[in-house]
Amino acid sequence: MFGFIQKHKKLGIALIVIASASFLFWMFSVSDLKQMFGGSPCVAEVGGSCITLREYRFELLKYAGLLNDPSLAPLIKKSVLNLLIAREALSKKAEELGLVVSDQEVLEVIKSIPDFQKDGKFSLEVYKETLNRLNLSPEEYEEIVRKSLAAQKVLNLLEKGIYLLPEEVELQKKYVATLLSGKLYVVRTREVKLDYEPKEEELKKFYSENKERYKEPQRKVYYLWKTGNKEEANNIYKALKEGKTEKGFTEYQTPDVELPEEIRDVAESLKPKEFKLVKKGDNYYIVFLKEVLPERVKPYEEVKEKVREAYLEKLRSEKLKEYAKQVKEKILRGEETGIKPIRFENYPLEQLSQALLISAEDMDNLVFGKEKVFGPYKVSEGMAVLVVEERKERSLTPEEVEELKRALRDAKLQELQGIYVDKLIKAYGVKVNKELMQ
């Protein structure tokens, strides 16, 4: 379970971060913040406790850059929701365990936040002034801090149960201290030619087996009018009540095109054919949910070219892997491969494992086994076969040993945290409002 520790470990449970006041103010308007901490629809409920839409969107905005990538956006959204569910479960458990957070603990956290300081010291005047700008009372903000600290206390209890066996430490030391010398045979993707035109039946079969790739999420079609003229806004609203649609609107299809932030919450609370008139600052907004387009799988003819490209990529990948396997067999038989190898000497196994994504089983063989040929492994340029000619072991400094122990403790703690939170979530039960997450 706790094999070789790599630098790029899986992310553990991210603790609840108390965002700085300036960050909150930059992300949201005053009215937005008021909704964020109450009265907002729930994207999920954990044991009856609501995770608000504002809370979810607030966390999402921290990853705004990544959300612009269509391939990453669904993963980011799912990860953020899972994080919030984990936080809520931990907070509930803290309450059940009677883990009380004192006023003094809350005060210490608030005093440490730079946005509440003046000349490097906490200022009550700055604190109240800043919260007032955000339309938050001190009581509201302090409750957020208190809840965060309570969840942290649950995780602190888990940390106290972590211990290391001498055998675990010695094993990790072996992994870190091992140095390898040998050769790397790289089979580059560009060297594998695929001169093949797939048949229609093959493409349709591939499409049928991979329909999830071509799924289009539920979309909402909104009409939005924006005007600074109150009378004009009332006329548009009146026309909608009479079943008419005035010109001058902008059409939005979410999630393909996001609605303006200032109107998003109002829009997402609407049902099909509903509309609302709201005033934000000096402008009037009339938002109308025209229709909801259901989730669908795009028909074959619509995505035929994408299917063809994906299928050919699959064939190229299979051919590349087969070629790499043939190279490995030739090496094992002592035959010429036709590939000029890359030599390396006294290279740390730790770094090699990250570059080649070596499996746990191969890691054990590389350290303790007598085999010499390993792979093939995926690399950025294609696939690689590893040939080990010599194994050495270097001495570790006391500092390196301590760092190794710390990393091993962290890995075990992350594993324990994951198991514990999973059990909490199953015990409390979770309801997710998938419509709000589109």
C-alpha cells in the first residue's frame, strides 16, 4: 500500500482554507457575498447540511484558468464538489465528537490574516470596515473560521494515529538510495507509420463502444436583456408576460457560454419559460429561460471525423506498443534493434521512476531483482525499453532520512484521511443537484 514515494503523489484531502478578505472582495460583489453565505440553492447536501451554489462557485473560481480547457473543466468541477463534500462531512463529524473551537482560537486566526492588519498588527477598525464592505457581519465571518478550525481538528486526530515501522523506513531508504546505470531504447511515435483507411463498419463499431466521448451535457438557453432605462426594462418584462419576445436580447447557452456573473444566480433559479427583472447597480436585467435542451449523445454523422481521428490514434498507439514489445524481445535475445540507445550512469531510481511511470512491481524488481530488461514504458516521445546494467546504493544523509520519514508519514496520513472521509460520506449520505452543476 505504501510503496515507493514519488514527488508527484496523489493530492490528499485539501484542508479548509480561510480566504483573505481582499480575495473575497475581488471575486464577488457585496450582494453576491450575502448570497454566498445564505439563501443560495444547494449543489449538494451532506447529511442534510447544504453546500450552497455560492460556496461551490467560489471554490471553482480559484481554478478559473483551468476551467477554460474543455478537457479539464468536468474533472475540475467534480474534484471541487468532492472537496466541498469532504469538508462538510469533516465539519459535521467535529460537531458529533464535541470538538469545540474556542473564541481565542478563532481570534488568533483572524489576527493572522494580513487584510485585517494595519502596520503589521491586527486592527479592529480595519476588520469591521473590511467585513462591512463585504456585507458580512463579524459573527458570520467568525462562524466560517470556527467551522474550518473544527474540521481541522478532526484531521489532527487522525494524524496522531500515524506511526512508522522500521521495516517501512528501510524499504523506502532502498528505493531512494538506489542508483542505476544502463541504456534506454526509445521508440518514437513518428517512427511508426500507419497507412490505413478504416472502414465505415469499424468506425461505427468504435463509436458505439465509446459513446461517452461524444456526450453533450444538458444545456439551458437563456435570453438576456440589459438596459439602463427603467421604462424600457418594464416594457420588455411586460411583453414577456404577454407571451411576446422583444428584440435586443443576447442568447446564452450554458455551459457552452457562461452568463454574466452579476445575473447568474437569478438565471439558474428559473424554470423553463420563467423570467425575472432585477436591478444590479445602474443597470436593469431581464433574464428569460427559453428552454432546457436535454443531455444527448451526438449522432455518428455529426462526429464522424472526430471518431475517425480517435480510431486512427488508437491504432497508432497499438502499433507503437507492439513495436516497442518487439524491441524488448530483440534485446532479450541479444539481437540488434536498429535503435541507438541513450546511455545513463548512476541515475537515481527515484527520478527514473517519475520519468517512465514505473509500476510498483517493476520498482521492486529494479531494486531487489536480477532482471535487466524492463518495459516498455510510455514517454513523451513514444515508448521506451529500459536495460539495467549495474545497480548501486548511495549513502543517505541524516537530513534525507528525516525527509523520507516525513514523506512516508504524509503518504500514510493521506491514505488514512481518504478512507476515513469516504466512510463519513457513506454514513451521512449525499444528495447532489446535478442540474445546478451544469
